[in-house]
Amino acid sequence: MEYSGERRGFRAPIEVGATYDVTIEDVGREGDGITRVEGFVVFVPNTNKGDNVKVRVTKVSRRVGFAEVVAE
């Protein structure tokens, strides 16, 4: 089940399937790149700090999102 990010009045600024051009700002403990879309944290596997990539959102939770690279 994919979660839309909407719960108890909260609505994430991103949605599953949307694409964004982002810059990876940091790398998390698990090695995933970290970026922000409208201040909302998004984890992107197989990226490095400083990468400029186009990503597609694959999952949105209450606090963070997850995305995959679709173009570099």
C-alpha cells in the first residue's frame, strides 16, 4: 500500500509519481542521498552529495519521502 502523505490534516508537499529536479545535499547513515523538496526531506538511493538529478517519488510517509533517479 502506498501512502499519499495525507493524515490528520497534514499534507506532504510531494506526491507519489511526481518528478523533481534536485541537488543531493547530504548522505544519510544508510548511504542514501538526502535532498529537500519545499523543505520536505526526500531520500534518494545510489546518489552522492552534490549530484544534480531528476527523481520520481516512490513513497511518501508522514515525515519523509523516497524517490528514485530517473535522469542524471
